[in-house]
Amino acid sequence: MFKKILIANRGEIAVRIIRACKELGIKTVAVHSEADNDALHVRFSDESVCIGPGPSGKSYLNIPNIISAAEISGADAIHPGYGFLAENTYFAEVCESCGIKFIGPSKEAILNMGDKAQAKKIVRKGKIPVIPGSEGTISGIEEAKELASKIKYPVIIKASAGGGGKGMRVVQSESALGNAIMTAQSEAQAAFGNGEVYMEKYIEEPRHIEFQIMGDKTGEVVYLPERDCSVQRRHQKLIEESPSVAVNAKLRKKMGQAACRIAKLVKYVTVGTVEFLLDKKDNFYFVEMNTRIQVEHSVSELVTGIDLVKEQIRLAFGEKLNIKQDKIQSKGHAIECRINAEDPERDFVPSSGTITHLISPGGPGIRIDTHIYSGYQVPPFYDSMLAKLLVLNNNRQGAICRMQRALNEFVIEGIKTTIPFHQKVMDNAFFRKGEVYTNFIQRRIWPER
């Protein structure tokens, strides 16, 4: 097994990886920016190295500094977490050339599936439904106009090299197309260091259903029960749950097996996620594959009891899967709310500052993944997520009631958070009935915005 792993990330995912490493008996190295000098991942790790100033471009995206930190500390592997460099082919290649194991899939798999436009080409060969759109990236506005006229508006522009809702724009008419492409390209370049975008037909009122997969070096791939990530704002997931009320056993098997076929097409090793859109007639379409651990992996961990971060590390080291498909079962219902440092009453504007008072919820079936503490200074440079609040109960209604209790107990003072927003969603009659689609927030929560 690896002796020492450097975590090339920050926040709750860095803390989560450190905890998994400690339980596996692996030493850890935290890299951090100057703004994160007092961060929990720095405190919890065995060693730490400052890699630059606060802005991510000078620290968490600074490949030479990260590699230097790994070499100086003697780390034999790097875990990229999610975001930042997690799906950066060049970073994976540099790690390999320096003799440092990249804890993720091969650079070829990242290139093929991390690039969303390339991924669609591969999936088409596997005869798995994909959303109509561009064959590759968009090279110019005239090409985009011609394609949009063929597949019909509305269309959606997406970043080829990333996810998390960044670099995405829905376009309703040709007059808005040029500006949408430029905005998406600029946002993608800033977030992922790659401004390439592609186009898809925008399917209205679908559910966003995704499958966690795990693959080993022998070609064995298994899938876990689906996650429903339909509650989104500007393509950024806010609430995730498992299982989905829209997926029965037959459909689950069909979609899960399709996810595994996709992974096998690119000889995928370690953990990943295949994402689909599901329409009201149970037709599903491949959207993308995330070649990394995801924010919402914790939901799958709750319903299956499988530690996905440990499995990711083991598989990256070259161990075989020790979990058989017929042994993977879903027990109960899990819901995750992303608690962000944002003001939902002011169009979710980011809120930085000092957390002056913190009370975390507890009791049966409660899990909190976080990096915050009382006195923590929320920096303005990074993603706004403060914590993932998760609950598990015997059924969906029980999980909703438990989440309501947990949200009411959760106190974060000194900054604005999305706790009130989540309380509003849990009280919503349509959410409670399971009638959620990717436009749920603008239709059912704040239709006037």
C-alpha cells in the first residue's frame, strides 16, 4: 500500500481523504494556500506545505508547486479530490512522469471521459443513448448557430474539461448564443484552465440521475444504487438523495449496467460517476462521466456502507475489487444538503467572513462532512461549500423529517448560509412528493426569480 499520500485539495474533501488515509495507516501531506494556514486539513495531516497565495491559480492549481511539495515530502501518491486538478490530464501525466501515483484513472481515461465532448463520441460507439449535440468542441459562432438550428432551441453550452455547473449556459434563441458561448468559455478557462465548450440539446424537466461505479485493473466494474441530483441551481447540485423515487429495480439495473459498459469502454480503474438525464417516459441519456470522487459520494456511502475513498485508494494501488455486484444493496434512504456560504435571499451571493458561533446537529442517522469550526475565517477565493449535511432513515419521508430536525439544529453565525433555503425545500409539498426535476428551484421555490 502507499506509504504517504499528498492531498492536492482543500476543504471538506481534503479532511475526508485524510481520515480515510489514517484508517488505512497511510501518512498524509496537506498542501495549502496562505489563506488556508489555519485550515482543518492542515491541522489533521501529518505534514503540510504552503504552495502559494490565496488565489487558486497561484496555489491549488499551481502544478509545479504541488509536485515540488510531493517530492520534498517524499509522497509516493497524490490524491486530487474533486475540482481543481482532479480531471486535469496534464497533471496526471506530470505525476506519472515524476514517479508519483495519481489516485484516479489513467491519463487516457481522463482524456477520453474527462473531456465531455470526446466522451460522447465514445459512448455513441457503445450504443448508449446520448443527448443530440455537437460531435466535438465548438470552434466558432457560425458553426454553433448552424448546429443549434438543426437540433432546435433551447440548447445548452457546456465546458468540455469540467463540471460542477461551471462553464454552462442555457440558450433560448440565436440572439443570445454568441454571448452565452463567450461567457461559458471564459468561466471554463478560469475554473479548469481549458476554455473549450460543446453544445447539447437542452432537455426540459428531466431528472438528473447518476451512478457511482468502481473498476479494477482486471476490467471488473460494479455500480452502486443511483443518486438523484435533480435539485440544482444554475446546474450546481444543492441536494442529492438515494435511491430516486423515479427509478424502479428494472430501470436501476438497466442504467447501472449502461454505466458499467461505459467504464469498460475506456478501461476505467478506481471510482467514478456516470451521469444521465432521465425524462418522464423513462428514457435516459448519457450526460458525462466524472473521472474522480464526487461531492455527493457520501450519499452512496450511507446507503451501502461502502467507504468509497478507501476503495478509491486501494484500486489506485492496484488491488482487485473485493465487492461483488450481487452483494451491493441499498439500505434505507439518504439525503444530502450542501450548506454553502451564500445568501439565498440575495440571489445566493457569496458570503465570506468569520464564523463566530457554530452548533452542529447530532443524533441517530446524522453525518456531517465539513472543514469549518467556530472562529474559522471563510476565504473569498474558493468554492462556497461549508459542509455536507447528510441523514439516513428507513424511508424517504423519515429521511425528510430527520433532515428538517438536523437543519433546525444547525447553527452557523457570522456569515450567511443556505440553511434557510434547505429548510424551505424540505417543507415544499412537491419535494415531499418526490416531484423534482432540474428546474425544480425556479418552478417551485422561487418562481419569481
